[in-house]
Amino acid sequence: MTETTPAPRRRGRPSRKQTAEAGPATRDRILDAAREEFSERGYDKTSIRGIAKAAGVDSALVHHYFGTKEQVFEAAIEVAFAPALNAPTAIADGPLDGVGERLTRFIFGVWENPTTRTPLLAIVRSAVNNEAAAAVFRRLVASQLLRRIAQQLDLPDAELRAELAAAQLVGAAMLRYVIKVEPLASADLEQIIRRLAPVVQGHLTNP
């Protein structure tokens, strides 16, 4: 090797130049690209190489920031899932006897908004079709959503209550927005809330 020949870089590690150019903006660009890739291609067909290409960086830099594809997926969906994480606030903001309607209205409000619905659809479709993606989704929902809802209830079997309420709402949302089963898919939102809210209320607060 001559003095002018650069030392070979070990595979899987970013170069010094790439590391020097890296920063918060690069990390955010990778996350944006990852969300787009997962949304368009699903979990199985998305690759680290594809995310890197979309972000305009080397794949080694994606590994440098996030590690595995599963870890990239978790970081990407955590941001996309963030609006739904305000659900515990909907429970806390008012009397317990109206919690079912507040939670139902909040969750369906997230799904009705096209800005928040699009990434949610990508998350759910990936979780349905791939076990690794499903494991990430379960971990996120359990640790950041259901446990926080349970803490707001301060009732016996609070975690089970929260899970049953979530199952009711997620199931209805899946049928309406993902599978698009009629007449639920085209039903008036207020009618859905009127019918679901008492059931969710029962799961959360009934003896």
C-alpha cells in the first residue's frame, strides 16, 4: 500500500467524512425517508439500502444511527404514532363517567385526520403482515399508550380494562379504515361514537 492509498474502511461503519457530516438534520432526513419507504413498500419490502438511497446517505450511516431495520422501524413509527399517545390526556381531562366518549372521540379523530391516518395505515399494515413489525407495534402500544391509560384510571384491573377498551377501538378502526367493511366504512362518525362510547365506558369503569 502506498502513502497515497487510503486505508480500507471496515464494512458497516460510516467513513470519517460521513460521520463529520452527520447531525440532527441527517438523522431526521433518514427518519422521514424510512416513514415514506415503510408506508409505500411495507415492512418486508423495505430495506436499509432503500432507506439510505431515499435519504441520500450511505447505508452505513443508517446503521450508525439506528442499528437494524427493526430499530429503524420502531424509531420511525414512534414519531408517526405520537398523536395517538395523547389519548391518556383525553381520559384525564374530565369526569370519569364521560371517559368512554372522550377516548372514543379522540381515537377516531386521529383516524379521521388524513395527516395522521396515512402513517397509521402504514404502521398497521406492516404489523399485520410481519411478526417483527407486529412485535415493535405491540411494544410501543403497551409501554407508551395502554399503561399510561391504565395509570389514569386508578381502578382495579386497570391494565386489562385499558386493553379491552383499546381492542374495541382498534378493531372498529381496522374494519372502518383498513379493511373498509360496509356499512361501517361509510357510516356517520357521530353515529359510530354514540354506539361505541358506552361499550368503551363499560370496559374502563364498570365494576
